[in-house]
Amino acid sequence: MKDHGKSFWLLILMAAFPFTLAFAQTEQFKFKHLTTREGLPSNCVNSILKDKDGFMWFATDNGLARFDGYIFKSYVNNSDDSTSVSGNTINAIAEESGGNLLIATASGLNRVDRVTGRFTHFLTETVNPKSISNDVVNVIYKASDTIFWIGTNQGLNKFNSATDEFIPYLIDPDTLSSPANEVLSILIDNKNTFWVGTYSGLYHFDQLTNKFTLFELKPDWIYDYSKGWGEIIYCIFQDSYDNIWIGTHWYLFKYTNGNIKWIGPPKLITTDSTPNSNAIKAIVEDKTYGKSILWIATQGGLNKYEPEKKKFNHIMSQPDNPDDLRSWYLTSLWNDDAGQIWIGTKNKGVEVLNLKPNPFIHHPLKSKITLFSASSFLFDSEENLWVGVSDDGLMQIDQDLKFKDYYKFRRTDITGIQDACLIYYLFEDSKGNLWVGNRYPYGGLYILNADSRIFEPVVLDVKKGYPKISAKHPIFINSIRENQDGELWIATNYGLYKSNNNKNRKFRYVSCELNDTVILTFVNDLFIDGQQNMWLADDKIGLLVADGTDDDTLKFLHYGFNDSQLFKTAPGINCIFQDNHKSLWLGSSSGLYQVDRHLKKCVVVGKDDKLISGVSIYKIACDDHQNLWMNTNKGVVRFNPDGNSNYITKVFTTADRLVFNDSDEKAFYQSKGGRIFVGGKQGTGGGFYFFHSDSVKDNHSLPEVVLTDFRIKNESYVLDTVINCKRHITLKHNQNFFSFEFAALNFLNPEKNQYAYFLEGFEDDWSYSGNRRFANYTGVLPGDYTFRVKGSNNDGYWNEEGTFVHISILPPVWKTWWAYIIYGLVVAAVIYSILHYYLRRQRLLQNLALEYIETEKLKELDSLKTKFFTNISHEFRTPLTLILGPVQQLLTKINNQSDKQALSMVLQNARRLTDLVNQLLSLSKLESGNMKLQCTEVNIIEFVSNYVQSFESLATQNKISLNFLSDQKEILAYIDKEKISHVLNNLLSNAFKFTGEGGRVDVEVTPLPPYLCAIWP
């Protein structure tokens, strides 16, 4: 379209709507902030260092802090722990060659062991001349692997880290408290010149003579040194061109080839909230842009200085903007390998500035009072960029992106004049006409009359069955295409429309049939391919294709979807796109699809890719590398459909320095030159940004992967070394519920780092956890395992080596090898005891059986003996009876007293023999159980006396004195005479048996308590 002169009407409009567009490419700085809210122990950061492992360290006023990109670990003084840091005011940090850190504190120099995490203190000792000169340490400078120079409040110290010995040097030996002895900065340049910055000037130090020489920075007209107070030298820095830069309390100086040059203070914009201070605290060099750039931290803000242009760009604190620098008082700088500047502040923590050029160039759309968003884009045939401004109008910009013209939306039809319509779609036809699709309040199609600057309405005949167009039912112009015959086709929420060669600017409704059935369609997008096939993206039915575009009624074929489990109905298709290889792609509310024309179906793409699966894709573009670029509800996605390992699916969000994540559905446009334009969501005021795909560079730097914590049952477990240096962990059997925390030390968008872990011996393969940095394990059996973890950077490039730690879980006491030996011995002992008991029992049973047999034999023998004695007894009784009878008869006939006495003795003994025989018979009765007592009342005294008399002849024969004793004459008792006779016979027989010749046997009957008596032989 041709450019038109400014009319009076235009001047009025421009006066009513003055745009101030920042199309001159000004630098845009975006800062990330780390404060106590994120875990920093103090917001006052005095020094910064990145160690050899990749951790960031911060010296603060409340201890030392280590940062892994996610979490801060603080080291503070503990009075009960002699291995903690000696003081909490940390001024500087340096790293030894072995990885240990030297920490400058206001309470001495400290060394922290990288393996154990314990601190060693170096303090002033008056009795030790090789100790540090003062406990207030301001700066540490590394001269070699073992030599460090330490600046204190009382001079300079040479520290040998191999021997832990100090050599102190005083700049002003006459006055110990002189400001000249307060060393603030140190540098040994490439020419071996030793620079020492103090609180009272700059000095050269001669290491051969150990002498200090004052180096004058300024002419006398600037400062009179005779007053005894020199310039404060905060920092000394040497750039890659061997220039020495000296930062003082007031000025910046440059020293080159023996010449000192006053650069002057950076330009400060003084406001009520920013003090006018030029104190330069730190300097670093950056070559991200291909040339030397100095970044200078001052007490008044951050400065970018270009030595070639001798130009300062001063970045002031803007507290109202969350992405701007928050603090004006800066203390320290660190330039890491990844292209970031870390900035320590006095009161706002750490600011992180990404130095890499931002490929996403932002253009705000703004009037004096309002911020707008871009809702649509179009490059016309004259390379003018047309931008639909949300809720207001259309802007024309030239190919250099400079403002050219503005058209406020005004339309005239039966409803009168309507303003504030959203321009949703722009299209230029082959004749150069600019077609505009609106959405609100009534929507509709318009053509721009550049002469009258009016958006003229185009009539669309709505099909019967659709509701009447109104503010409640607006008509959306979703897409416009032109076929090879110059006919325009319009996709709307009211179906498909076709122009009549654009003659009368009227469009007729085109009937659509599917399976010979007329359908009412909500067309989100349409596409006409090289064979003039019409492809429609229907909101509910899915993808439709018609052979040709000439008929008033189109017969469509439906393309189904390959995974019915994902969608019970067709997903809502938002757009149709054909890439450079003529492949068709569909962006839907549920992800990405590719059209398989051979199988006549839509195939889901990246179903297992979490970065693209399930996201809402609004529009698609393709670059020269066959990458698909898509605007989605999650940000801008780059996807390589070939699956080439050189390309990785990536989602770009505000973390990648986009202004916004959500873009308007149609506000995504690719120019012929390959630039992609993205507009902000309506109502956000985000304007728009653009980028070229070639300018979006991936971060190929592989991050170090470290372990940051080890927990048992969700509690941090204290190890003898720090976990990232641990290579073997031994656990008890009941410590088999453990977890690891890990980090990939990539500080460029660390929230996008990806992780995978694998416990060898417990798992079969790697577990990919996305950006989750934890691995939990429960119920791990005793044994030996190896935990491995690997990680990627923010662009998906993996450090496949990662890190590892061996784990040994000890078995319980009852499952150790020696416990099994004891178990074996016990089992063997039990088996032996059982066998021994069994054999012993068998022997016992055999013995019992033998004893039983012997007992039975003895019983049989006793029975035989009893029978024998019984029979003999019966045989004895007969002759005895025959003897007793004649003896009794003879006693009655013989009168001779001596003969009679002899016969009486014979009778008595015969009777006794009879009693013995009766006893034998009683034995048989006793064994058979037939013996019973035959009790009669008897005088015991008389019974016993008579029985004793029967043994007198035996006593006389053996010359033994036999006496019967009793003090009673009568004791009556019921007794069995026969049994008592047996008892008396046994007693007296035994008495005579064991009494020798001349002995004495007394038989005594003694009464006992009632009814009892005792007989004592």
C-alpha cells in the first residue's frame, strides 16, 4: 500500500492519541534478585566468588553463603563449635589450588576445608612473629598456588598456604593506626608491578627491598596530599589489554604504559532517592559483545563503560520495576563463565545480570496514559508492518520498525459508529487491499480505505440456522485465504464464506457437507494447498479436507485421530500450517499433530515430550532449519520434527527474558525475512516483541552435577565430609529409607535444568525426573549400591557423566556372616544334642528292658524260692508237730526236775522252730497279699519277758549276760503275737550276732505317750 500525506484529520487523531514508541534499539537490562527471602543470610554482600566445583559463594555481614542455583547454605559463627567460622562479618573470599577457600573476616583469616566443611582460624598472636598482623582482614589476593597476599587494617601480609606462615609488612611503620596501613585492594600486574590500595592512597610495593612507594593519582590542584589524607583506593583491576583501572572514592583512573589518566566519574542522574556518590567499589571485564566492556559497581549504581567510545551507560536503581536494579549502593562484582554478572549490594542482596544479547526484542505500545498490546501483524507487499493495536486501531511501521502512521478504528454501518474493536486478523490480497477482521463488539470483516482512513464493512450473508450477529453473538474472522483464481475464502465462527472475485465486496456462505450431510461449522482456520485442496480446522469435528475450491457446496472428508484414548472427540484445532517440506501440522488445544495424507489421519506428535504434550498451540511458523516455532499458553515453543539430536524441544518463557508468556491467539506472525512477531495478551499492555530464529542461541555449556544433601527418613544426615565430596556412604540396616538432593550448577535459568538418576543394584534404568531435584528410596535391602545422577542445562544439553556415590547398607546383627556361623554352630549343637539324647535314650530303654527281664527273672526266682520255702516249711511242720507231741507227753510223765527242765527247753525250742517255719509260711502269704493281722489284748511286759527267757540258753552258751528290764509290771496292748514274736526274734538275733563273748544284752520295755511303748534291745 502507498504512504499517504498527513491530513488535518490525521493531525487531530495524532494529537488525541500521541504514541511514544521506543523503536530505537535501546539496551534492555533485566536483573534477577537474590535476597534473604531466597535464603541469603544477609542482604549486605561484600564479595562474590565461583569455585572450581561451580558453586557460587557470597561474603555477607552475617556469615558465608554457598549457592547451588536453588538453595543457599549458610556458614555462621557458633561459639560452641571451634570449627565454625571465627566471625560473621565476611569481607572477601579466595580459593586455594586444592579447592579450599580462604575467608577474610573481621575476626581473622579462615580456611574452610572443601571436604569436611570445617574452618581453621588464623588469628593474631603476640608471641608468634609468623602470625597475621591484624584480625580485621579486608582483602585476599592469590599470587600463586601457595602464596596469598592478605590486606588487613594493620598492613600487608604474605601468607604461605603450604606452611600456614605469615610475613607482615607495614606501609607506615611509624604509626600503626595510620590509614595507610589499612589495605583495601591488591594487584600484581602482568609486568610484576605490585599495587597496594589503602585507605590513604595507592602504593607500589618492592618485594626485593620490602619498601612501599606512594603513587600519585591526581594533580595537586585536585587534591593536596600535604594534608595527610590520601585517596581511598577501593579496587585495582587489569583488563585483557593490560590497562590498569583504579577505582577510588571519587574518580576512575586508567594507567597505561606509565601514564595515568583521569577518566572521571560515571554520569549519575541524581534524584531524591539516589545519593550523588561516585565511590567505585569493583570492576570486571566482559567480552560477551565481542569487545571489551567494563562493568563498574559504585555507591550510586551500575555502570557499563565502553573504553573505545569512552562512553558510560549508567544503570540506576528502579525500585518500582521488578526487573530493574533494586539497589543503588553496590559493593562487589563477579563475571562468571556463563555470561552473567553477579552484583553484590549493600542492602538488597545479590543482583544477577545476564550479559548475553537478548534475542527477544521488546517494543511497548504506549501512549502518554495507556499501555497497549499487539493483537495482529502483517507485512504488506511494500514491507510495511501493520500492527493491530488492541481495543483501538491499526498502526503502520516501516521495514526498519520506525513509526509511520496510525489509523484509529472507526466503522459506519447500520449500527452507527463503533469504536474500541479488537483487530484480530490482517490480510493483504493480490490486489494490495488490506482486509481487517474484528472481534468486538460485533466483529466482522472490513477493508481499509486509506484515502478516507475509514474501515469499510464487508457484507457476510449469515446462513440460516446461525444466530443473528449482535454484541452477544459477534462474528469472528479467524482466517482469510486466496486461491489461484483470486477468490477469497473466509473462515469464521459462522462457517465458511467465499468472495465473488472481490467485485462487490460481498461474500456468500458456502455449504459444507460431510458424508452427504450438511454441517454447520465453526472454522478456526483454513488452508489451501498447492493442489487447491481446502483444509478446514473445525472447532468440534476436527480436520476436514475438500477436493478443490470451486463449488458452492464443498464435500469434505474427515481426518480422524490415531489415539482414541486421548480424545473421545476430536481435539479443538486452532491452526493449520504447511512447512517447507509441504508437511501439514495442526496446532490444537491438546498438543501438536501431523497430517498423514496417505493414511488419512492425524498423528499426535511428542506424546511423551512433557514440553509440548498437552499444551494449547495457537499458531505455527517454520525457520530455515526446519524447526517449528509455536505460540502456546505456556510460552513460545521450538520443536524439531525430525528428532535430530542437534535440536532439542524448548519452551521460551519470561525466564528466558520474554516480556510475557501468554500471547494473543492470532498475534503470532512470521515475516519473509524469518523474523517472528509475538503480541501480548489483550489487556496486558505488553506491546509486542520479535526475534529471528537464528539469533536464539542455545547454551551448550555442560553444567557440573553435584550432590547437595543426603537425608535419612526426611532428616539431613550428618556425614564426616560434605556430601558433594563423599564417594562412599555406609548405612545401618534400619537406615534404608534415604533420599538425595542434587543440583546442576547452571545458573542461567536453573529452574529449567533437567535431571535423571539411577540406583544401580536397586533399579533397572534411569529415572528422568524433569526439573525435580530429589530422589527418594524406601525399603532398600542390605547390600552394595551406586547412586548416579546426571543433569542438563536450561537448554537441555546433558552432562552424561554426572556424579555418583557408593552406598553400602549393612545387614542387621542377626544377618552378619559371624551370626550365620553362630547359627550353624548352634544348629550343629542342637543336632548333636538331639542325636546324643536319642542314642542315650535308646541305651536307657535297652537297659530298662534288660532290667525288666532281670526283674522278671528275679521275680520268677523269688517265686520259686517262696514256693520252695513254703513246701519245705510244710515238710518241716510235720516232723515238728510229731516232736512236740511226744515231748509234751514226756513232760507230763517225767518227774526228774533236771530232765523235765531239759525237756522244757526242747519243747520251747521246738515251738520256736515251729514259729520260724510259720514265718516262712507267712512270707508266702505276704507276697500273695493274704496275710492279715491277728490282734489280741496281751500284757506286753509278760509277753516280752517270756520270749527273752527262750534265749537264755543261747546267752549262756555264748557267755553273754542277758537281762530283761522294765519298771512296769503290766502294759496291756492289742498286738499280733506272731508278728511281734518275729520282731523280737530279729532284734535279739541281731543283738547276739553283734555282741561278743563276755558282752551284755539288755532288753528294756519303756512306756511312751498314751497308747505307745518302745522296746530297746
